[in-house]
Amino acid sequence: MKATIRVIFLSVFLILLFAPGLVNADRGLTVTILPGDAYSLDVKLTSIGKSYVLKGECENPEALQCFVQWMKDESLIRKDVYVPDNGSLYWAVYAPANANIGVVEIRNTAKEKLVIKDFSFSQEVVSASGEIKEVSEIEDICEPLDPKEYWSLFPPLPLPHQGRIIQMHPIFNRFFEFGFINTAEFGMDIARKTDEMMNVPVKNDMLGMPVEKDLPDIIAGDIRYNPYMKGHSTYSTKYYPRRMQDYIESYFLPAYILSEDPKYLARMEELLAFLQYSQWKEDGSNDFVKEVFPEYNALHPEWYGGFDYLFDWEWLDAYRYLWRLHEPDHHVS
């Protein structure tokens, strides 16, 4: 499905003819942005909840600021921000399900002009790790399928290591041979790894801010129980308190079992308290949402038992289910 792109305030035709800094390139456009100026374009979304990728090459990427404002007609739904950390620009961003326009703006904060070569902003099929997938055939199935019908659509997959006993498979070693996750990976070095996690920076006013490249994990100093905050793959590149149980299972539980150091137990209890704080109660309330996101403080008894620990973005999944802001993740709900 192709998006129709037009440059704000000028037609693409006029720009290609007369703008000296914007010409056709084999893989995209060459864009020149003057100091203090911005390059803008509108993307008309012809299908909902799709992924878009911004690409290009720039020799002075630290001077670029990229924004996408997702609109429903004239109303702003969400604004995403991208600050490049190297000259090979790559930004996978997901359109909200109810948006019909994306307004892209790239600002030049430098004192000299900037050139972006091979620039493009296009709809792509993107994996969970941010990798663009080339798609040649699409079979759009909307109705529920029997499991046998579903799996029959996949070609046979040859398995490596024929003859290996199933107990030697890494998945079984990781989850069934030990009492907690990641023992095999960390081993007896778990205390040092946990100490590193305990000493990540404590920061305030970072909720919802873009994740810094050198700080994938931080501790929120201004949120009750001081949860960890991080992004989530390419789906959300903003700090948000996500999946405290991962930190417990991967770090603090094994570290405490092996060392019996009370500092690990104390931090583990704090993270467990945050999980309870962010859990949806039987009456549909959530203390975390009520205190930190009062504008979303609505009762959701259908979410009882789940946790607000993932969705700070709306996501239309492959089954056409729209995951809403603060909705519990399907893994625990």
C-alpha cells in the first residue's frame, strides 16, 4: 500500500523543478536544509496502524531534529521525535491506528546548511527488531483460523542439530533446568551484573522523553518505588516503566539466592511494590495511572489483574486488535 506524499505549501512537481537543494536520487531525494530552516512533507495514510521508515545519509547528524505529527484531520494525536546518533539515518516509527495524516518535519539547528542524501520516508514492513522485510506476496486473512489451518500455511522448516536430545536445547536449558531465568547466561557473575543495574543513573522528569543512546536503562527518581525506565524495541523509543519482573527474574532474584545480600532483597521488594502499584484492580482502577496519568484515569474492570507496564503507544497488531494506552500486555492478561 503506497502513501501519497506531498510537500507542505508547495507541490512536489514545483519543488523538483525549481528547488536547488532537492533533486531525484536513485534511492530517494537529496535534501538541502538552510541554517535554522526546516524540510517538511505530509504523508496521507491510506491504511491504518502501519510502520514508516525514515532513511538517509547526513555528515552532520547531530544538527538534525526530526518530528512526525500524527493527525486525525486537524487534530493532533501524537508527536514522535527522532534525534540521529550517527550519519546513517534510520527511524522506524508506527502510525497511530486512527491517524490519517503524518506531518514530517526535519529541522537544521546548525549554522551551516545540511545535506541529506538518499532521503526517503516510506511505508515499510518492519520486524520487531526494526529490520525492513521485503514482502513479495501478501495473503490478508481476517477471519479466525483453526490451528491446523493456520500452521498449514507455513512451509516446512528444517531443524538444525538433528538427533540432539530435547533437553540439550537452549530454550529448555534456560527455562526448565533452573529455578529462575538467565542463570545460564549470568552464572556466578550475577552479583556484579546486578550491582551495575543498581547503579544506573537516577533521573527526574524523564518519563516520556526519548531514550538516550548511552542510557538504555534509568531509574525514575520522581515516581513511587523508583522503577526502571526504558524503551521497547522499535515500538516505543521513550522512557517508560516497563516489566519490572524482568529485572527481578534476570538480576535481583538470582543475585539474592546466590549471595543472600539483603540489598538485593530490598530492591526486589521495591520493584514488586511498583508492580502492585501499577496493577489494575478488581474495580477497574490503577493507582499508577491515577497519580501519573490523571488524564487517562478511567475505570477498566476488564483489565483486572493485568499491569500497566508496556503500552505507552497504541499498537494495531497482526490480528487487527488495537492495544490501547496503559492496557495490560497479553502475556499476563
